[in-house]
Amino acid sequence: MIVMSDLKKKIKRVVVKSRILSPLYNVYLKYVLWKRCTITIKNYGQNNITDIPIIYSNNFIVTFRGDNNFVKIGKGCNFKNTNSIYVQGDDNVVVIGDNVTFDSNVLIVVGEGTKVNIGSDCIFADRVHIRTTDQHTIYDENRKRINPAKDVYIGNRVWLGKDAIIMKGVKVGDGAIIGMDSMVTKNVPERCIAAGKPAKVIRTNIYWNE
């Protein structure tokens, strides 16, 4: 039989801290179940929601600069060192599936009411960068905007190589591999390898293992 005092001791060993770093800026730091597992949420807005279960993480940062945004992380994810999601503006959505691995310094930038959807069982190598917006607006001579923000979709079991960049409007199919130091500006079909700047399909009908 577990008495209440024993239960409290176990809880103290599991949950190290939960505290507000700065009430002025509404910045929260949460330590979750595993040692060195930190999640920082910086909230400079209203009605922003995070749905983040217990994950393996070392300095995972979510920054909101706007209102009515939503970030959801699936189960069993492993975010290794200093990975970030930056949400700018209102009504944006980031959804990451189950068992996704980020190595170091992965950055996701979403803005202007767009969405990033990442499937399950993906691997992101160091310094992968995904963005749905150019940050600055560009017009033609008639003052018509020529660079609208667009959603990004990454399928299941996608492997993104070191320093790969996924630009706005791109869809990467299930099982695809993106080569290191590639810039993806167009859709990539499922089960193929794409590489280069801009990325082009160099092999089709492939499978890969971890």
C-alpha cells in the first residue's frame, strides 16, 4: 500500500520544477519527467494553445507572437538540442506526429494564418529549417502581392538531411528523403530522394531504415 507521503516523494523525484520565469513577459519554463528535459513556452499573445505530452527534449522552445495559435506535438518525440518553433501572427497551426526525432537547431517558422503538418516517424537532421512565410511582403508594379504565405506538409517516415530547407507551399510525400544542404521549393513525391538547390528528384521507389 502506497501512503500519501511516499507518493509525494515519488512525485518530487519525477517532476523537478515547474515555475514562471518572468510574469512580465509571460514566459514559462517547464521541466518534465526526464532529466535535462526542458520545454520553454514564450507567449506574447492571447488564446495560444500548446498540446505537448511528455517528450524527450533538451531546450525545446515555442514562441508565440500573435493570438489564437495552436501547436500540437505527438507522443514519443525526441527533440535533442535547442530546437524551436516560432509562430508569428494570428491563427497559425503546427502539428507534429508521433515518434518524430529532431537533432540540433531545427527551426520551424509559421505565420500569416498558415499551417505546418509533420507526419509520424520522421527524422530531422541538424539545422533543418521549415517556413511558411517570407516574413516580408513583396509586391509587383501594380501593388499586387507576389509572395503569399502557404502551408507546408511533411508526410510520414520522411528523412530530412542536415541543413535542408523546406520552403512555403511544399508537400513532401511519405517515405521520402531530402538530401543534406538541399532547398526544397516544389512538391516531392513519396518514396523518392530529392537533393540540390533547388531540390530535384534523383531516385524513385526507395525505402529507408533508421
